[in-house]
Amino acid sequence: MKSTPYDNIVFRDIDKSAALADTVSKKLDKLERYCGEIISSRVVLEAPHQHKHKGKQYKASVELGLSGTPLTISNEDESIHRAVNAAFASAERCLKERGERRKAKRHQSVALQEETEE
């Protein structure tokens, strides 16, 4: 899925930041280690609106196009950096679980084949 940097990072109501874009780019590269099936990716960083009781909230959304079912994860926080870190941590957990389920399914099918051969 290697693509040119920053073409899949969208800033809404937030000033573009090279440091934040670099962080997102590095985290996307890290996700590729856990799942080689990522076809496309899109990260949306936004400051939706002011909450009366919560103060300013930032939202980070990670959208991954995978073979099979796409994955979309969002997180809100008072800090855009914490929102990004939490969203990518959740995406990493989901990709790891997905890989483990696929691995378990493969082992089950191999075990069934061995049983039928005996």
C-alpha cells in the first residue's frame, strides 16, 4: 500500500502540521507490519465543534481498506495527539485480533484435512 506521504491525511478545522502528519505517516507504516492486506488508508483529523461541558474535543478517524471488511476507528480527546495515539492503538489491536483469527481458522482447516485423510 505504499503511497506518497500525506496524500491520505485530511485536516478539518485544524491547521496542517508537518509534525502531526509525520506521526500519522509513521503509525500507518507500523500498521502495515501487522497486516499486509491494507489496500488503502485515510486518516481524518478534525476539531468538530466546541462542547459546552467538555471543552474543545479533537477527533481522529482511521479508515483502512482491507481485503474483506473495511475497518474504521475513531477516537475523541482534548488533545489531537492523544486522539491519534488512541485511534491507532485501537486499529493495531483490531488488526492483531484479525490476524490471530485468520491464523486459528487456517490451523483448524489443516487439522480437519489431516483428520479426513486418516
